[in-house]
Amino acid sequence: MDRQLYSALASRASDLVDAGDRPAAIELLEQLVHSDLPDFDRAMMCMNIAIVQDQMGDTGKAMQTYASAVDLERQTESYSIAENRAAYCAKLGLYDESSRFYDDLLRHPHLKPEDRDRLLQNMSALGKLRS
């Protein structure tokens, strides 16, 4: 997919969310997820769907979509979407699941040292929330 078209469609999806037409935004984002974009871009669009689903109050569907986004992200060296999913679980009060996701991130083969420190801090904060 042409980068300009990708950018225009992603921007249109954002405009639809701003206008309150979240189902139409999800439909457009799903087209991008199923396109020939690079894996990371497709994963980001999938995460955007999860965010919109959460805005619509469907946390169960958002969790499933986050899992799909992380699966796509695994094809890359990135782990930012996986980290967002761990934070989302913590926001929902799913502390054990969040901790498990952070623990998985600590074993990521491309984890940067500065990110390791942040992840450990997040896990420490989660430990305090659970007790």
C-alpha cells in the first residue's frame, strides 16, 4: 500500500473516532490490518482497533484485539504494543495478567537496558497494587 494512502486512511479513521463514528473507524482500521502494510504498521492499526473497542466499552473484544496486535508485532523486533497491552491490563485491574505480560517482555530478545528498568518499575508498582 502506498504510504500516502495509508496515512490518509489512518487519518480518516482518527477523524471518524473524533466524530463519534467508532464502528466506521474500526471497519477502516480492519482494512488496514488486512492490507499489505508492513507487520508493525498492521500491528499498530490492530492496537488502534483495541483502543476504539475499549472506548466503546467492549473490554473483552479489546483484549482479544490486543492479543492479535501483539501476535503481529512478534514478527518484528518491536515490543511497544506488548507493553501497551500490559499497561491496559493493569488499567483494568487485571494485575496478575499484566505482571505476566511484563514478565514476558523482560525476556524479549531485543529488549533495551533502559526499557528493562522501566518494565521492572512497572512490575514493582503492580506488586504493590496486588497486596
